[in-house]
Amino acid sequence: MSKLLNDTSKFLSFVLRHEPQAIGITLDSEGWADISALIDGANKSGGLKADSNLLRLKHGNYCRSRTIP
């Protein structure tokens, strides 16, 4: 599972830090993305097969102040 989490982390970092348009999402004025749009965009782009459980696993490692539905 660690390779999957590592690959997920790299993909999300690339998309959210550098090119959200690569998966067809837009960040808000504070740099946050809609989770559903992020999952849908990631899956449609083929860059990541994501679901809320995978993101919750990755998210839980870093930030406890935001929740993923």
C-alpha cells in the first residue's frame, strides 16, 4: 500500500501545486479544490484511480483540520 500512497501523494502534489487544469479542476481563492471534482478529474485523466477512501488515507497523514466526505 505504501507505493500506492506515495504515487497518490506525488500525483496530488503535482496537480494541486502546479497544474490543476491538467485534470480539469479549478482551485478556489485560498488554493483549495472541491474533493468530488478532484476525484472525478483524477479518474478521468487516467493519472490516478482515486476514491474518497484513498484520499482519506493520504489526507489523514498530514492534516486533521479538514474533512473528506
